Amino acid sequence: MVELNHNVVNVNADTLVKGGHGVVVAVHVSKKGSSGAKCILKNGTTSSAPAEITVFGEDVHDVDELHRRFEAGIYADVTGSAEYIIVFK
């Protein structure tokens, strides 16, 4: 069962989710944010890394079945006051 290999991190500010390569499986907005709230997942370890996925946090919702590979790390660049749960392996 591959779902047993998943890791979860809760973010509400800019943070390094994982150094090195990884796969983002899902992103859940667990707390609604203000207008314009978003989480940009970047392929690297800093905020200057290239953007891969943007999840808007103006409503509580789930973005499942992503399975997006990040070669150089996973960095979450968060704007606004929403909270996100990032599921990765």
C-alpha cells in the first residue's frame, strides 16, 4: 500500500517542505484565508525556485491525485492567511 509511505506537513507561511526529490500527492486547504490567499509549490529549496503548482486558499477544499514530481526539493511559498496540508512522498 503506497499510501503508507506518505508524509504530511501543515503550512501557513513560507517553508521548505522537503529537501531533495519528492512527489506531491495532494494539497488540502484546511483553513480558509483572505482574498488572494494562495500556496505556490516550487521545485527547489528557496522562494526563487520555479513554480510548479498553485493552490488558492480562499475556500476550504482538496486538490487530490496530483502525483507531481519535484526534482530539486519542495518549497511552499504562502501568501495570505490560509492553512494548507501538503501530502508528499
